Amino acid sequence: MTDLAYAMGNLGGGGTGGSGDVSFLIMMAVIFGIFYFLLIRPQQKKQKEIKEMLEKLTHGDVVVTSGGIHGKITAITGDVITLEVADKVRIKVSRSFIAAVLEKAGKE
């Protein structure tokens, strides 16, 4: 039984403990780099594009909401946008629920 314990343990004299720590740190840095460039950076870029799109909304733009409602912007008041979804049918939605601009006001 003691032979097994000696076989599993490190009796010193090997001196290889330090190189494992360095390779572990390098591997963790590589994994973090992969996560950053494949997941974090594209998500930040997409959020920036959405923020710019929401800031550039103007009267007359044709938009679609995140719920799938298509309409034309008739009024913008701070965070509330009024959409005309049919003749004389207007709804109010929060600015953050605009998913995409289908047509800008000047391109009619």
C-alpha cells in the first residue's frame, strides 16, 4: 500500500512545478483572447450599431418593432415613438423596441 502512495506522490528533486504554471497562464490568455474576439467584441459592435440606429430615428421613417409591427413614425417624444400602422391608427411604442429601420424618410 505504501508503494502506491510513493508512486502517486512527488518526492521532490523533479523541479518541474514552475513550467506548468507558465503554460497554464499562457493557455488561459489564449482562451480569453478567443472569447474576446469571437464573442465579446462582435456583441459590443452590434450594440453600438443599434444605439446609433435608435438615435438617428426621424419623422417619416418606416420601422419594424421587436414584436413585428410595421409602421411609419409620426412623432418622437423622448423615449416614446408614435407609429402609424394604418390610416388613422396610431400606437405608441418605446424607442428601445424598434428593431430595424426599413426605409428612411428621404427615400420615398
